[in-house]
Amino acid sequence: MSKAAPFALSALLLAATAQADFTAANIQFLLANDLSSDHPPFAKPDNPAPMFTLEVANGWKYGDNFFFTDIEQGPQYDKDKSIATYGELHSRLSMGKITGADLSAGIFGDVLVAGEIDFPSGFQPTYLYGVGTDWKIPGAAFFMVNFFVRDEVATKGVSFQVNPAWLFPFAFGPVKGSFGGWMDFMTGEGDDQEMWWQMQPTLMVDVGNFWGAPGKLETGIEYEYFKDFLGVKDWVKNKPQFVLKWNL
């Protein structure tokens, strides 16, 4: 992907937001008990680290976009630590909406041109480009599977990534909530990376619904699991997290 790609995707996001069919945003507070085989500097089993996440999603005439950024630092102030951030920008263009053709068949919904930029603080970005698919799964608010060529700027070569993501709302009497999440499967880039995969399923309850403000405040559990994290053999990240989400 060319160096102009981040600017093109950013321009697409701004244009889409200006004529969005819907825009949703939330702020999350997460607190983890890290069970990883190797602990990052900001999270240890006896010293859980808080994290804040900002998410923005929108759908527009010709596709959809999703952006998030994580902001993390240790719970105790240390002037030698810097705040760690990690963000992603996803943009997809619907071939069905652009051409006006009905590309659906059975539970298959649409095919899309998909792009993504991953930008961790202190490291070079990763660019992804490929094809997205939407599926009409009963009970799902959305279910998608994206297929990417993955290019880590700092690593020689390219790899391939498959990314399913989903959201299933549910209700049991007065209890409303959702089961959502995503998974990534990556082939490994360069000679030194192992094939690796990660997942983050989330179970949330709409607590705002109990006092007449449905959809505003949610809480629940997110489970973060990385196998051979970043392509490093036997580095397992294993982290259940408490989540408090405020929908803006």
C-alpha cells in the first residue's frame, strides 16, 4: 500500500461521517487481571492496569467505517513510563451499494472493498487491504468476515489475515445485553514470525435499561486471548477484563 493510503482512508472516513446514515460512539473503562505467559510492563497479576478505549462507528451511503484507540498506563504514577496507545481505522466500500446490484444470496449479504491501518505508539504502522463480506445471520445485528493482505512496515514481506466480527443482541425479561467480539487469524510475516491468532469476545448487560435509560450505560466482561502474540512462539496473552461502557 502506498504512503498516500493513510490519508486516503482518513479522507474517506471524514466524507462518510459528513453524510452518515448512522454514527455511534462510546468510551470504555477496562480493568484486567493479566494471566499472560509474559506480562507487558503496564499489567501484572498483582498490579492490574486500567485502560480507556474510544470507539466510533458509522455507516453511510456507500459503506461503513470503524475507528478505535486504546490508552493505557500503569495504575501507579511513574515518571519513567509513557502512556501507551494503540489504534485502528477500518473502512469498507460496498460493491452492492455502489453498483446498485443485489449481491445477496441466502445468508450472504454483500461484498466490500476493505482497508485498515493499525497504528501503535512508538512503532511503525501496519496496512491491510482486501475484501470484506457481510452475512445475514439470524439474530445478529451484524456478522462480517474480512480477508486481508497484511503489511507490517517494520517487517520484510507480507502476510494474510482473516477477521470475523459479530454482534448478537439478546433480552431475557428485563435484562438486555449483547454478545459481540472479533477474531484475527494471521499467517505470520517474514521468516521469524509464527502463525498467530487472537480473539476478544465480550458479554455486556445494558444496566441503563434498569433505570429508564436504555442503551446509555453497559457493563460486562471481555476476554482477550492471543496465541503466539505478534508471531512470537509460545508468547500467550490471556486476559479477562471488566468493562464499563458509556454510549455517547
